Amino acid sequence: MDVWFDRPTTLLVDALRNRFNQECDLAEATVANLWKTFPGNTDVKEVLTKVITLNSLYHTRVRDIDLERLASHIKGKNIDPLLDNESLDAVAVLCGCSELRRYFSFATKYCNWHKPNAYPIYDRYVDCCLWSYQIQDRFSKTPFRRQGLQEVTTLHRVVSAFREFYGLDLPFKEIDKFLWMQGRRIAKPVSAEVDWGPAVGAEVWWT
């Protein structure tokens, strides 16, 4: 590895969190309001509204033909007690329908919006960021395979280790904002002229 990624200090994390909030303010507010309006998962119409909105605004790649079936699956699994208890099984239940693709990223985001302190979020930028920092700093003392990040127990353990190693006293949702922004920067290098805001550091590329 011949590049160095900026250590996730409080200053760096805050800078990228602020950039995320600027870029995604409307989407965040829309989803937050929807979850406040429909907090439960027992009415399939309400669940479908949440599924469609989350999939559209956060690009979770649920196919259009699967939206109604996924909503019915969520409604039928009685996940509210699992969410109330902050059980990781909720994620496994959501993406465990045998008739659908395994929508793991969607499931983590859906659960996170219910309990932002309990469920870490997975997507390809988060994956890229976590793996890159693990190669650089070995922040997780327990080894893991990159494919393991698509299992909720491993994802939870790894993001928890990331938070502890770098001393970031933040809920998973706030950690995700940094992971997503930094992962995007790592996965999609940009020209040196792009202004990433204060205290963000040099742009890098990992292979």
C-alpha cells in the first residue's frame, strides 16, 4: 500500500459529516419526517411508503418489481419487537426473504433509521472505507474478510472497533456519514482542484 489515508480525527470526521449534511439535508429531513409519521411496521401501506422513499433517496437498488413484495415481507415478519430490543436479527430478517434478492444495504439503512445508535449502515462506500483503513491501521484486532462486512454481526463488530480505535464518540449514523464520504473519496478520486472544505486533507487513491 503506497498511499496514506488521513487518520479519522474529530476534526476530519466533523468536516466530512458537515459536507454530508450539506449535500443530503433534504433527503435526510424527508426520511426522518416519514419515520416519525410512520414509526411502526404493521401497516403494509405505511411500510411500502417507507420502502419506496428509502430506496429512491438512498439508492439501495431494490428493484421496482420487488418493492411491494419487500414491504409485505417486512410487515409480515413483526420486526418491531426486534427493533425495540435493538436486535441485530432485525437486519437478517429484513434481507432474508427467499423470494427476493438479499437487499442487505437496504436492510441496514431501514433498521438504522429506526434505531440510529444500534445499527451500522452498509453500502459500497462504507465497505471501501472500512477495508482501506483496516489495511492501513489494522483498527480491528479481530481479523475479518472483506466479504464478511455483508454480514450484520461482522459489520457491527468492525464499525464498533473503528469507532473505538479512533476515539469517535458518535452514534452509528454519524459514523456512517464519515465512512460514506471518505469511502466515496477513496473509490472515486477527484482532481486536486476540488475543494473538500477545511481540514479534510489530501486526496488519495487506493488500489
